[in-house]
Amino acid sequence: GESFSFRDPWGIRPAFYYSLSPKSVLKHFVGADFFIIKTDKTLQNQHFYDDYQYYWADKADMKRRKIGANLTYSILLHKETSRIAFIPKVGFGVRNLDIKYNNIQNLSLSDTPIDGFPFFSETPREGTKFNFDLDIKFVYKF
């Protein structure tokens, strides 16, 4: 079967917000968030996609790096008498994704796998591209 193991994945995502209506009950925020995500993993008996082609390998080490920035808009939704609130956020920006494979064992070309999500595009995700972020936070006030 297919499997993988992670080696020290990490990420950081600082965010900065500015209140557009600090005295209003309904809080609107604009902001910016920046992200760096590093994932190293070993793929075993698995398909992978590189340079418009599917491959199969008994084993391969993958290094994935993603950096980027988004401009965001969010709103604090709550009732004054409630301890629960929601903060939906939407953001648009740019990101750069770099994926490298090395230490590959028994590499062979492969047909498109029939598992997974068929509605994803097969164009490479690597490089600098447009980024969309959708987030919701659930808040409980103690």
C-alpha cells in the first residue's frame, strides 16, 4: 500500500490586523498574513506528479516549501450577551511553492491514478501563483 512519513514539518503564519471600526459593535478588520511552510516526507509505494507527468516510486524523499502573503478582510460576528463568536476571514495574495524529489528508488512512468480527487487540475502547482485563503475562527469568551 501507499504510505509516507513526515520529518520535522513546521510552519509559521504571523498575521496583522487593523480595525476599521474600533467603536462599532460590529468589528471589521483588514490585515495581512505571511506564511512559510516546510514539509519533508518520505513517500513509499506511491504516485507523485512532476513536470506534467505521473510517476510511481518504491521510495522517494519529497521537500516542499511554500511562502507567501495575503491581504485579508474579516468581521467579528457575535451577540453582546453571548460568550461565543465567529470570525470569518477571506484573503487574496501570492504564494511561491517549490517541490523537489530526491533519493528516488525504482522510478517508473505511471498512468493517471484512479484514486484521489479527479476535479483537481493536473497543471503543476509549483512556482509563483495567485493565492486564496478562506478561514473561520470560533471564539469562546471566558
